[in-house]
Amino acid sequence: MNFINVKDTAIPALGFGTLYLDDNTALRMVGAALAEGYTHIDTAQIYQNEAAVGSGIKASGIARDKIFLTTKVWFDKFTKKDFLPSVEESLQKLKTDYVDLLLIHWPNPDIPLEETVEQLVLAREKGYTKHIGVSNFPIKLVEQTLALGADIVTNQVEYHPLIDQTKLQNYLRSKGIALTAYSPIAQGEIIGNQLLKEIGEKYGKNEIQVTLRWMMQQQDVLAIPRTSSEANLKSNFQIFDFELTPDDVAQIDTLRAQNRRVVTPDFSPAWD
């Protein structure tokens, strides 16, 4: 397993995401992920599976301090009145006293960022989380968050070979902030990509494994692929026994020119 060192903390570079997993599937897959060797688990309030994720962690028998657990506060809970109570509810569902990383999930222009960031920092001060971060923030909002004194460790955004996040990635790196890639295989759109297939054939790997390996070789990049298949879960973890050449990486980088987003809700901010 690779680790990314951000602000004096080591985060497992490859995590397991739980977006769209119902309770039964989340319980099964979190258990399978931990048994396979994953130690980084990602969920969110809006996924509505925090209780199942917590049960999966408990049932694994793995000590809580051996797992890096992330959850996210949904943007309708960003006010001073709602933020901390929502985090307390998340902790109760997750059956833990703290998470390792707490993110504010998408920007909300209807609630002052100052109010939300104040509550995020307070959640850390109260011991509800060890680290804080944001999700789906363009550079302008990351700058504002930092100016408000929030020492964030990551910005979780859509990132895969078919999207160009170079500008955001370079900015985050300059600030010592990791980029966490959700939808790292473009929700399946990279499957069948001829270039990725050809590169994978050299190593006996598939397009998904090549893509995840490409991410693992980038500075300060974390990835949280999600799957409901135990076979795919195992396959996604089998990416630490080979290394892409600089030429492989350069070829994969050319796919960014497509700049194809797969996550485009109506409330998306103006992207970089």
C-alpha cells in the first residue's frame, strides 16, 4: 500500500468508496475491503449508509485506530445550528467517537462559507475529527477556505484520465493539500479504452488497474474507487506489483484532453 503524507499524517493512497451502496451492500463490501487489506474507508451523510459502514468496521474486528475513516457533511447542514448536530449523528451511526477526516460536501452559496468553516474547525477542536477538508471546491473557494484559517488536508473532486484537473492539482500541491479522486474510473467509462487496454496488456493488467496505478504514481493523489463486486474489489487492490513507465504515464495523460465530466449536478460550482 502507498501512503500520502499530508500535514504530518500518512493517509492510505488507495481507499474504498461507498457511494450508491445500499445498507446490505455497504456492510458486505466494507467487511470485504477490510479483509482484503484496505484501511481507508470513505462515506458521507448523503450516501445514507453510514450505519452500515460503521457496522462493517465493527464486525471486521480491526482496531479503530488502524482504519482511516472519512465522512462528509451534506450542504444542507452547513449552518451553525445544524452542522455539529449532524456530525454527532454521523458519529453515532458510524459507531465511533471520531472520524479521521471530515469534509464539507459541495459548496453552498446560500450559507456563508465563514459560518461553515468555523463549524468545521470547531468539529476538529471538539475531537469529532482528526483532520478536515473540502469536496468539490474550485480554486477560488479553496483559497477562501484557507484564508479563513482552515488547515485542510484534501479537496475531494472528480478525477480520472478523461478529465483535466491539472490547474487544480497544481494549486493544491503548491499548498501541501492532497487531491482525493472520486469516480477515479469515470464511473466505468474508461473500460474498453484502447490505450489503457494496450498499456495494461504489457503488465497483465486491465484498464481499471492501469488507471488506479497511474493515480498512485502521482504526487499527493488519493483515490477511492467504489464497487459492489468482491472480485473487482480484489482486482482494484492488485496495483502495487507493477509500475508504469514515464512513457506510459505520458500517453495516459493525453486522454485528459477529452475533459469529460461524469458528475454534473445542477448545483455544481464554476469549475477551474
